[in-house]
Amino acid sequence: MGGGDAEVAHERTLRMTARLAGAAPVVAGLRRYFGGSASRTVFGVRFPGPVGLAAGMDKDGRALKAWPAFGFGFVEVGTVTRHAQPGNPRPRLFRLPHSEGVINRMGFNNGGASALADRLAALGPLTVPLGISIGKSKVTPVDEAVEDYRSSLAVLEPFADYFAVNVSSPNTPGLRGLQDKGALDALLGALDTAVPLLVKIAPDLSEHAIGDVLEVCAAHGVAGLVATNTTLSRDGIAAADSGTAGEAGGLSGRPLTGRALEVVTFVAKESSLPVIGVGGIHSADDAMRMLDAGASLVQVYTGFIYRGPALVRAINRQDSARVGQLP
């Protein structure tokens, strides 16, 4: 599918989902069908199920009342920036159907932190926990990034159950440099919030670099990690998708399954921090492997695009069965 078509399809899905939110009985009925997993408490927040909608699907929180209908136990909006921005020029979203992957170079297109805060205030309480992914505005120089994150944090703190500090998107110039030990230390040292703070890392980091991130996170009392973001690698792409594979941007979906699992496994072995595992989860078995590797929760996005709500239901049912078998 072409880049423009992929984004048009995304927008259509979001509009349809947002309209569903107005039919409360329908939402409740669907939630009973797609949900039904075991609850858990992670970094002090109670999650009614283990599957979350990853950031990027509903950046501006336009369909927040509807996502629980599909069985999601939590939703992460964003990535949102201090300043509203249109993102990169279109086309900027590309499906790789033979690989069950997506390449995006969206560039944090969003209405800005203040607009999201206004929408959340009007929505009122949600039925599942809300994560908010925050990032750096493109117009903000990297050496002034801290103030961008601080501003978004302050505006959105009343509405978040947790924040994910996004320093790992490949589509904002200079952003990934904030994962470097010194830069991350300065950033986390400046972020003061009573809400659990998580850091979202790239799958392209070496084990040594991930170790540095873990050290800085531990020093600043970070509540957990989101592992992982999209990758710049093009490994695992089917030959039939090779033409699209040359598009710039981050790759998500099935080609990322193995690497995301490796990162989660490493983080769980090297740290006691809770991990939200994300990347290439396209089946209930993929999710169970993430949980077995040490993830406390999982998120889906590209898998949801290709498999639909049935993926969330399958994960919830398999998780429930597994929990029920525990002594």
C-alpha cells in the first residue's frame, strides 16, 4: 500500500473508533468480549489487563473512550510535544504487507501538550490507565530539550497515570542522542513529577548503551522502561517488500519481534525495573514470550493494524488461562 493510502487508512480507523465512544452500551459489550484478562499492579498503577495500545496510534487522544472496548487494559497517547507541529511531509507512513511491518517517519505530528490537556480535561476519568508519551519539538534545539519535556510534563501531569519519556524515535533530528548517558542524566534530573516516569528506548542500542541507560534510570528513580521503539534496521524484510524497505523512517512490526524480545530479556536480567514490552507482537504466543522474558505488560500497534482486535482478545484469553494455572 502506498504511503498516502496507509495514512488515510489510519485516519479512517481513528475516526470510526472515536465515533464508537459515543455508544456506551456497545463499548461495554465489546469490552466484555475482547477483555476479561487478569489484573495486575505495576509501578503502583493497577492495570485491568496486560495489553496496552502503544503510542502513535492515537497521538492526540481522539478515541480514548473507545479503546477499552477492544480489550485494551491501558492506552498510551502521543508522542506529544510542547509545541503543536505538523510532522514530516507526506507520504510518511508505509505498509510492508508481506513482512507484516510498517515504516513511519511521521515526525511527532500532534496538536501540542496544551491541546491534549484540554481534551483530557473535557473527557473526564477513563476506565483504564492512561500513559502519555512526551518528546522534543522539532523547532526546539537539542540543547534546550529539557525545557520542552518539563513543560509538557507540567501541563499533562493531572491526567497521566504514567509518562513515557521518548528519547528514541528516529524521526526527530538529534532525539536519539538524548539516550546518551550524560544527556539522559541531565534530562531525568530535571523532570520532577509524582507520576511514574518511564523511559522508552531504541532497539538499536548496544548492550553496553542499554546498561548505561539502566544505570541512569536507577540513579533517578525511574519507574520502568518501555522496550522498544522502532528500528532503523531493515533485517527480516521479505523480498516482496524490498522496494518499500528503502523508505526512511523507523520500522515496526514482525521484523522487530526477535530484537525487541532480546532487549526485554537483557533489561529484565540486568535490572529490577518493570518493563513494558513492545515490538513485533503479532500473536498471543509473541506476547507470552515477552511476559516470560520479564515484561510486566505488553503493547501492540502494528500487530493490531494487521490482526485487529482479535489479537488483543487472544492475548487476554491466553494470559487469563496462564494466570489461572498458577499455584
